[in-house]
Amino acid sequence: MKTGRITGFFEQLDKRIYREAMAYLKDELDRLGELVRERGTGNQGFVQQTFAGLTRPREALLRFGETRVILAGEPADTLNQLFATVVERDFADKAYHDQILIRGVREILYKANLRDHFQEGDIGNEDLHIHVPFVHRREGRTQLAIKPLDLAKDVPNLVYEVGGRWVDRVQRMQRHNLLPDAMLFAVKMPDARIDRARTAADEILGDLRDKGVQTVPIADAAAITAFATGAADH
């Protein structure tokens, strides 16, 4: 069991104590899970009481935060998403993954001698704008923009959450006539073996194209170069 994340923060915490506490919690969760399976079927009150007893405030090494309710169309996907965020801390990896994609596009532009035509910046106006790592402007007008987009998620809900955010942004920018003359999303797709996530990503790409922007795979250097070449023509 990895303990560095906790013991590195609480320097005085004995690793053995932490490991024993986690082992106890696992045993307790297993015990309650079995109890709920035996007695909880059709007995919602029992399930609620068991959960309340597990998460009630107490003086202990491990404590649960305030319990809340979330409305989910796909509970299993939402649970996976919460686990990835709260336990695995995928938000800490997001910036790292985004930077990898940005570096990849930057390298493509360098090789095509087009890097100097693009700068990081905002597109839109003071009231409504979005930040994009590659923007080409001429005479004060944004003509081209390239946005790397990471949709390489394991569950559809994460794909919809990340991709849908950008669909909404593009739609609003379009409504206010604030999109550049041409905009390209260079997309990292989910693994082809993850059918449901891949289907969700295809839907997001279709939505983006419906808003008038282009989409290409992040690995398609030729397509990205062809799009960016328009900057050299102005």
C-alpha cells in the first residue's frame, strides 16, 4: 500500500499506524458490504442507517467528510470519476497531460517552420473569451487558433465532461461571433478498445464540427501542419 502521500504530509505519523488503520477500514467496509448484501435488499432504511453509522463524526484517525448527494445518469461512471478525482487525484495529472499535448503541437509547428506565427493567448473579447495555446493574429484580428484536447479517458462520463465543456464554450463564442476565422482541435482520443468512451468522443467531435470548428487526431502532423500553413499565407 502506498503511504507516501499521507506520511509525507503528516511527518509525525507512523507509517505502521496508518497502514493498520487502512487495513481496519478495509475490513470494516467489507463487513458492512456483506451485511448490506444480506439484509439490505428491499430495505432502504437499513442501507441508509448503515451508511450513516459508517460516516458519522467520531474521534478516530480516519474520518469521513460531510456526506452529500449527487444526481447521476450513470452511477457507475460517476463513482469511477469521483474515485479518479478524490483518490487518484487525476486533476493533478491533467495539467501534465495537457502540457504533453501542447508540446507535441509545438514540435509539429517548429518542424514546419511555423512556430513563430502562433502565440499563446485569449480569443474573444473582454466579456467572453477562452484561452488557447496557439493563436495567429493579423492586424488585430484572430485568424487561426489551435487547441489540443485530451479526450483519452477510460469512462464516457469523463469524455462528456471534458469535451462537453469545450462544446459549450465554442457554441457560446459562435453565438457572439467571437470565433476566429478558423479553429482546429487536435484531439487525443480514448483507446480504441474502450468502445463506450470512444463512442462518446466521436459524439463530442461531431458536436464540435457542427459548431464550425475542425478536428484532427493529435498525432496527425500532416493535418495540423496543413491547417497552420494558413498562417504563413497571411
